[in-house]
Amino acid sequence: MEDRDAVARQIGRRPRAFRRVAARCPYGLPAVTEQEPYDDDGKPFPTTYYLTCPHLVAAVSRLEAAGGVERWSASVAASPELQSDLDAATLTQQQVRRRLAAGETGADHGASLDFGIGGSRNPRRLKCLHAHVAFALAQPGYRLGEAVLSEIDVPFPPTRCCSLPQEVPA
């Protein structure tokens, strides 16, 4: 199965601004995609790394629903180490977006190239844990995203990929 088709199956639609798979699940399918900074129409796509594994997306959604964004925002505010890690990751995010844009500025004249992880205009105010987990999987060493990911007991299904069609018994 081609990566773009696998991602379409995972997210339930054709991926917008898809560039490549940035990280794979243990079963070899996409877990995180890297997006172009602008789609084909020049509209900004500020989420550079996009979580696509349905199992992992659901697990992070449960963290968010349990107050994870607020809790992790407070952790960042209270920890100079996490602040520094987030600042470094934000700089990396901006550098990656500028490199991927290759001089193109899209409909927003380049404004979104300076956004933080997940398209945040205020990078120290977390808004989407999915984007931080995706960034950590695509850019290993991002401690904040890795810490969020570590809260998930089973990030990927233990026996088979949830994105693969079920086998029909003979």
C-alpha cells in the first residue's frame, strides 16, 4: 500500500499538503507525516508533523480530554528545562518549515513559517498534544513530546496494526 493511501485510510480523507512519512509504527505503516508548509492552493498548513496512527491519535485524545493540555502547559510554565526544550523545538520547527517552504511564502506571505509546534502563535501555550507527540516521533530528543508520549501505556496496538484490513477467516 502506498503511503498516501495508507494515510488517507487512517485519517478518513486524502491528506492535505502531504510531503512524506516522518515516522512509522512498529508494523511499518505511517504514524507521523511531514506536511508542506503550504497546500497546493497556497493556504498555510501550519502543522508540520501530523499524527496519523488511529490508535495513537485516540490515546492522545484521551490525554487531552483528561486535562492534559492544561497540565502540560502548567508543567512547562513551572520548569525551566521544559521551557528550554520547547523553545529549542520551536526553533527547529521554524527552521524545518522555512527549509520545506524553499522561499515560497503562500497566501499568508510567510507569516505561518514562524509559528510553533502545531501552528501555535504563542509556542509556550500548548494547544495540541497530538502535534507535540508527532514532533517527538519525527524529531527524536524532544523531551516534552516524549514525556507526553510516555503517559500512554500502549502507544501502538500490541498484536497488529489497527490500520490494516482485518483478515477474513478461511
